[in-house]
Amino acid sequence: MRFTSFAIISSSLAVLVAAGPIVEKRASFSLQNGKDAQKLNAKFSSLSASSSCQSGEVACIKGAFAQCVNNQFVTTPCSGGLTCVALPLVNSPGTSITCDTEQDAADRIARTGASGGLRGRDLESRASFTLQNGRDAQALNRKFQSLNANSACQEGENACVNGGFAQCVAGKFVAVPCNTGLTCFALPLVLSPGTSLVCDTQADAQARIAATGAGGIFGRDEPELEARAAKAPAACKAKKREDFTERSEDAPLVRRIAQTDLGAVAQSWQDLCLKSGGDLQTGDPCVQLAGINGINALLANADPCAQQDNADAMIKFAKSKGIKNKQALIDNAIKYAKHPRNALNINGVVPSTPFCQRAPKNAELKGVVRAQLNGVDPGLFGAPNIAIFPFGQAGSCPFGKTPNTSTCTCK
Ligand SMILES: *[C@@H]1O[C@H](CO)[C@@H](O)[C@H](O)[C@H]1NC(C)=O
């Protein structure tokens, strides 16, 4: 038995050894050789037979091998199917100029780890609009993250909505899902200024935007953007939960946390209101305070105090003339004031919703705190209309409480 398992181990070792040579070990100079070869090939593409040169210099001119004699290039064509290229040396630092197929030359350069093909795509060889195209694509991708099927739009406008390709028809986005494994992204055009919306893999989209020099799909790995981004205190990061979204392109993005029970929350107060015996005519209070203002105050864009103000208005109604179920209305208003608000993904973060920073009008609401949804970032606060700020600033604790950033708690 023992012997058998030993035999199995040694045969799997043999497999590993056989797989070894596939990973080529690169010398310390390999990448530099590759980049140097790319630079030469880029330079050669601008040479002609009348270019000035130094005697003894070798180059490639329009695919032919060229040597400088008496300050003039003398060219020798490569034989059939081959073209003159600069290649990285393999065993020592440097490059060589030789006749090769374009494919083999590109492979040899790629094997050094230098990306961008035969001539590379270093900054100098990028078009003047390339970087801007990348940044424009990033800005669009950031904007698209905040859109949903109910977002307002302009007739004919195109966008990516919930990962699908969407067009604005009659003021609403109509989205067509991408095929399995693909997601709608804004990508930079390559040959002219502009962007296009394409169903693509995340990896390819990332590579295309990175190739412009702009950084990641949403621009978040751009150092300056990263520096501007709010940083959560370490104590809050330690509190991170399983379902918590990181500012990372690898993590699946939580688009938004929308609650399905908002209608029921509003309905329960509205029902109590309708049978309260109070003045239901002036200002249509039951519908206004529940279904309209009540729900609006729980959406991601609401003012941080809108929910408390609405709960105050509910209690004011409960205390008004002719009300038969005052306590039930007040209890329900308190429950409403504790309800979490929707949270939206903003540039890859689902921030906690900022707290109202003034006292409620009614004593019943004193110390009553809105809950935060599971899955929001405990260290970052914000909303689509409020720039993201870290725990510790005003609004990261309920009114009357002070944030302690070393524990990420409010006291
Ligand atoms: C924050 O909490 C820690 C640990 O409880 C405590 O030692 C520290 O004094 C608190 N800081 C402030 C500013 O209250």
C-alpha cells in the first residue's frame, strides 16, 4: 500500500518536471533587450534610403537590410517572405538586426516580456488622442456604474446599463444583455479620437484601456485618482464583512443595494393613516408622507435628513386632531426612521449612507438611528450627490455622537 502511493507520488513528480521547461527563465537583461529591439523597430519605420547615417551603422529600411556606406544607406532586400527587423539577443545584453518573419520576430520580442509587439507601444509612439480616449472611456465606465433602467436619458443616447448595451427610447433605457461572459464597456478608439461601447471580456477591456496609458477600466488604478480617493480608517477595514465590496477591479462589483420592502414600509404607515380618523383631506397626508416623501427619503440620493424630517412629519400627524391610533402611528414612524436607505455603487465602492446632523423635532425620535445595509463599506460614507468621505468626518455618526477612528465606532 505504502509502496503504491509512493509510486503515484513519483509519477506525478515526473509530470511536474516534464512541465517545467514551458516556463522560460528570463535573464535580467531580457526585458531591456526586448524594449531596445522595439525602440529600434519603431525608429526604423521612419527611415528611408535618403535618411542621413553614420558610416558602419546598420538599420532596416522598408523591410530591407541597410548598411551605411559614406553616410548613405545601401540596402539589401531580405529573401522571400522575410523582413528586416531588430531582435533581442537571448544570451547577452543587446540586439541584432536580421531578416526574419514578422511573426517570429514578434514572438521573440514578446518572450522577453516586452508588450506591444514588434515596435512596442511606448508613450512616444501613441497617437496624440490615445491617452485622452482611454480617460474618456474610464469616465464613461464610471458614469455607467451609477445608471439603472430607470435613469433619465436623452433620446438616442447609448450607455452600458447593468452590464448590457442600452439605448434611450422615449426617455428610458432599453438594455440588450451581452452574450454570456461579456459585459458592456466603453472602450477607447484606436485610430481616431473617441470611444465606442462594446460587449467585451473584462480582461480585454482592461488591456485595451491600459494600452492607452490611462490605467484601469474605471481609472481607479491611476495614481492621482487613487490619492484623491477617500481612505477608510484601518479599524474600519478590519470590520469588513464577507459581502463587503473592495475598491478593486478583481472583486465582482456590487452595483447597488436596492431594497425590495420600501413599498411595504410605506404601505404599513399609509394603512394606519387612512384609518386614523384624522384630517385626510389637507395635503393628502397618508399618501404624501408614506408613498411619496416616505419612499423618496429612503432612496440613495435623498438628503441625509429627509428620512428624519419625514418621520417627524408622520409623528406631527399622529399628534394632530381627531387621531384614534396615535401610538400605533408613532411606533410605525419610529420603525420607519430606523429603516436603512438604499446604497449605490460609486466608482467601485458602496458607501454607508451619511447620517443627519441635526436633532429631530419630536422627542420620540431622539436617539433613533437609521440602520446601514449589510454590504455597505463601514469606513466610507457618501451618496451619488455627496462626495465619498471617510469614517471620522461629520455625518459618519448619528447626531450627538462622536466618531472614534481608532475603533471605527460612534460614542
Ligand atoms: C478611541 O477609542 C480608544 C479605545 O477605546 C480609546 O483609547 C481612545 O481614547 C478613543 N479616542 C477618542 C478620541 O475618544
